[in-house]
Amino acid sequence: MDNLNSIPGIGKSSLELLEAAGFLDVESLANTGVEELAAELTRANSMLQILKKMPSRMMVEDWIKSAREITGVSSEAVVVSVVPVNYEITPQGTSMLSVAPFAIPLPARILVTADLTVSDIPPAILFNRCTGDLDVRTTQRIPENRQPNTNSQASSRKFVRLSEASNSRLEIDTSRLRSTDNMGESHIRPVAIKSSPNQDRVALLRAPRRGTNKGRNPKSRRYIRGVLHTHPLSISAGALVTLLAFIMTPLAIVSGMLLLLSGELPTKFSWVPGWLIVFPMVLPLFGIFYLIWGFGGRCRICGQSLFRHRQHLKNPRAHHVPGLGYIFPLCIQILLFRWFRCTHCGTPVRLKE
């Protein structure tokens, strides 16, 4: 399969958006339509926020045209999925529904004479899920009240057995019957909706409690957002250990070099204090802590390691500071604001309920 990088005009962000929408190769791009591709890209970008500006329709057409030239797929061979239309919101459909307060039943004798069963009758097309054009009729025809035909009743008895009249209704005490108009509101009991612990847990995983962000600006970094992580304490400990390891490593190297020079040249480096030996001695301890908490810290959604460097395309919404990379700003974001965006998938994850 050809790679999407072979198509001109597709950059890194556009490539990531296409892969998020499910178009992983040139063949899948060549076998789709312009409207279908634009709709899938818009839906994927609304969830992941990969691009700030969506590609234009002309750019999407050029992508599909280039993909078809590479694969040799003709535009006539592409079958574009038909989008259903809701005819209930059209003026013709509304007028038809307003003048159609009745339904014409299917007589039982037609089923008997045609030797049909219920399964032989095709299901009707839903009025709000039609595909293509629909012939809407809005004639003002109302069926007249017909007198019962004795001949039709006699013929219907050949196919339908009528129940015999009985006096069973005479046994009902009509004095105990009450009209619904006489029913007061006191007889209506409100239905108590009980929420199970599992439903409360799912709601808590999706959104924080109301008091968590009380008085905070939704646009600020202090506003806690995202999916609740299953191990918030482990992620916080991993961020703290990783941040301290970033600081302790250069201190340990500089302290070791100064102590080595003070031992070789005591006259020139007599000002070096002896307590600097603490930094090289503590560094292995921080390395062990990093292997326990920092090395195993993973994203709640994609499962990628958070505090371990990986050489791949990072999410454009990830925490990044030029010169410091991605991991150091991520640790500061976690410790200060109790939520973060994954470096790999960009999904917001919070560490506070």
C-alpha cells in the first residue's frame, strides 16, 4: 500500500488528521468522496482539535484526485454513501403530516385472498431516514364515514371468526368507575429515579464534581478538565520524581567535577565545599524512584508513557517549551494544575475528582 506522504499537499498535521479519521493509506483515500471525506475530517478534528483551520474543499478534491491517479481508481467506480434526509422538517412534509390525522388499515381479507403473511409485508421507510428524492402528496382527502355493509360482513365471516356476544360486561360494577377528569394531582406519584453507584462512577470519570471548578475561569489553566485518571497519585509521584531527576542530574555532574578538581588541584579549588558530595550520592536514589513511578506513568486514554522520551510526532496541543522539550513542562503542568494533556494523543486527563 502507498503511503499518504506520497500525495502532495498533505503535511504532518493533515496526515495526523487523516489517520485519526480512519484514512491510513492512499487506497482508502481514493475510494471515498469529497463530501464524505470532508465530513469525517470535520468530525475527527472537532474531537481531537488537531488543526486550527480545516482544509478547504479544493484541497480535499486535490488529495482525492492525486490518490486516484496513484492507485488508478476512476471516479465512476467510487460508490459514495447516501446521506439520509429528514423530510419531517421540510415544508412539504410538515403540510402532509398536518393534514394526515388518520391511517388507512389493511383489511384482513386482502391478506387471505392474496395468501400473504405479516412477514411478507415490507417495512415502511421511516419518514426522517429517507434516502434520495421523496414524492410528498398533500391532498386534502378525508375518508367519509361508511355504513357497515352486511355483504362484506358476511363475506368476512368466511375468513375471520367473530366472537360471540356475551353478558360478561354486565358483571362490571359501573358505580366504582371513575373518570380521568376527576383524578386529582395527588394521585399522581412522581417516579423516583435511582442512580446506581456504577452510573455515578461513570459520570465522575467523564467530568469533575461541581465544587471542583467553583469560581474558576473555564479558559484558564487552573480550570480542571478531562477524563479522570485511574492512578492519580502514581502520576503525581512520577511527575515529581521526573522533575527532580531533571534538576538533580546536572547538579550531580557539576558537583562531581568540582569535587574531582578540588582533589587534584586543592590550591585553586579550595573554595569547593565538601557537602557537594550529596548530589552524586543521591542521584542513584532518584534513578530508582524514576524506575518505580516515572517509567511506568502512562496516559489514561492511549496508554503511552508520559515521562519517557519517544521519537515520534507529538500532538500539537501537548505541553511544550522551546529548549526544555515536552516532559519538563508536562511535569510542571501536573504538579501545579492537577490536569494535563497527553503528549501523544492530546486528550485532557485530570488527577482530581
